[in-house]
Amino acid sequence: MKKKGILVVVSGFSGAGKGTLMKALLERHDNYALSISATTRSPRKGEVHGREYFFKTEAEFEKMIANEELIEYANYVGNYYGTPHDYVESMLMQGKDVILEIEMIGALKVKEKYPDTLLLFVTPPTIAELRRRLVGRGTETEEVIKGRIDRAKEEAEVIDKYDYLVVNDNLNQAIQRVHEIITCEHDRSFRNKEFIEDIKQELKGE
């Protein structure tokens, strides 16, 4: 029997490299699925419904909220974004470990609603390195960078609510570390209640 997958929520400071890390993880291992969000924003050129996002009208999205069809949702700059429960559950039942890359507030809401969720927080080795990476992008003003550092100060206050901390210093090592954490998580006793019960029943017959 194929074991059910694990819901893995990944957060991290802006500039920590979590997007690059998750993309590389999915390219190297076929047992992961990246959760696809629903959104009310318009598709950008090249985006396909059901691949990048599930594109919804505002009325459709609000109906999903009312019917509790979303694991979590938020409104950013006038558009809704959320994680459809059915899609995630379908992937988990296929044995896929589903990765959900979201902000801390959403991550903690998911953990509250689904306590079995594994929370990973990605960080560079130092804040000096975080600033170097943000500056290195060459796409953001000093004001935006300061805003991201200020946001990091707030996020740092709740890092200890995450199950694991992943220091993204060397990308290959960080990819391997994330894979090892998720692989080991499958062997946690609370995720193997049925197997443990089978052992107990077999022992009763000895």
C-alpha cells in the first residue's frame, strides 16, 4: 500500500533562496509536488490554468472560501491567493509529499488547522549574507531592501514555531538536507500508527 504523502510548508526570509531551493528539489526527486495556488489575478503571458495557478473569478474564489475549500488564503494587492484543499489532498493520497511555499502567517495557520504539517524555515547563514543577496539581485531599491530587512526582523520572532531550520549556505547541501528531513519525517511514529497497530495485533497471536 502506498503511504500517504506529507504536507510540507516552506517559508523563509526574502532573499534566502527558498524558491531556487524548492525548484532544484523538485527537479532532482520525483516524489515531490509543488502545490498550485488559486488566484483571482489575471494570467500573465505564458501562464496556463492548472499549471502555474488555478485562475478564478472573485465570485468563484469567495465561494471557495465560504465552502471551506481552501487550506489557507490571503489577499495581496487586491487579489486573492489560496491553496485548494482538494488538489493538495489528491497529491497526498498519491503518495506525493506536497510542498507549499507561503509566508509565515499562512504557514502557522496551516499548522494550526493541520497539525501533521511539517514546517521548514529557510535562512542564509548570516543577515550580512541576506543583505548581499538582496543587493545582488540588482532589481530592488535600497528602500525596498530596507523593507525586506525590517520584515525579516518581524519574521525572526516566530522562527522557533517551525519544526526545522534549513541554513541555505551551499545550495546542493541545502537541497540534500531538505530531502533528508522530509524522508526521515516519514518514519516518525505518529505517522505510522497503522503499521504499529499491525505489529501489536501480530504479537497478540504469538
